[in-house]
Amino acid sequence: MKSPLFLCFFGLLFFACNEPLDEVEVKDDSGQVIERFTVLKGTFTRDGRYQAFYPSGELMEEAYYANDTLNGLRRMFYENGTVQIEEHYEMGKFIGSFKAYHANGKLELAGEYINNAMEGEWRGYYDNGQLREVVLFSGNQENGPFVEYYDNGNVKAEGTYLNGDTEQGLLQEYNEEGVLVRKAECDNGACKTIWTLESGDVQSN
């Protein structure tokens, strides 16, 4: 992104004199608007709607601020106009639903934030719309059962995460046809095979 050449205040053009906000436009050295937002009158404190643009002029981001802090819905866009991310803020903290999308408009990731942390069930999807993964979060970390899928819909793996991306307990893996091919017992991410489709039970040393 090119460096802004100048900031322009347009309060008198866009707002009545008694309004508490001014509108700011930031342009690159070609004169293209790359940012547009409102600030508290006479300050650089963002308040209200914020927009950022691609060099092509297409909308890249739209968000809302309160006293220079993200507050409300924030959306990011691909240059083709498709929504890329939808997230919500409450005075700078994540809250409520989060959704991310593939460039073709299909849902990529969906979940919920509570008190600025990922909580509960989160789901990831392939760009064909097929479910890719279901995992439970607690306190912003993967914690609990998870299931991974192939893009044909068959289960790829299932197990349990403990305090992050660390397998704990029984882990089962499947081939693309949905046939169970391996079982492993995991302890803090260290997984030891206990059964395979080819060999059956694996004797421990």
C-alpha cells in the first residue's frame, strides 16, 4: 500500500456544524482514497464507521469504532466484493459470532467468542462446502473432542485435544473410504499406535 499523501477533513461538507464528528479521507499518491473514517471533532480519535479500500477502489474493510476502539461489526472483503471475515467487538474485545469465508463465498470457519476468547464448538469447512473439522474450544484453546473430515465427507480422524493442539487419550484415523486404519493412545501429544488395520493389535514393548 502506498504511503498516504495527505489527510483531509471534510466536516463542513458532510455534517452539520453542531455534529461532533469530522470525516477524514486518506489518499495515496495517485489520489485514490484508501481510507475513510470519522473522528471526534478536532481530534484524530476514530469514532463511528471506518472503511479501507483496495488500490482498485473496492472495499477491503468496514468497521465501527468508539473512542478509537473497535466496537461493533467488523467485516473484511476479498477484492471481488465477497465477504472474507465477519467478527464482532465490544470495546476492543471479541464477542459473539465469528465467520470466515472462502473466496468463492462458501463458509470457511464459524464459532463463538465469549469475553474475548474462543469458546464452545467451532466448525471449519472446505471450499466445496463440506465440513472439514469440528472441535471444542475453552478459554481460547482447543479443549475436548474433535473430528476431522475428508472433503468427500468421510471421517479422517477423531480424538480429544487437551489445552491446545495436543492429542490426549484415544486417537482414531480413517482412510478416505471411511475405514478405520489406525488407533493410537496419546499422552500429552505423544501418540503410540495400539492397533492398525493391516496388523491388528500392536504389542507394546
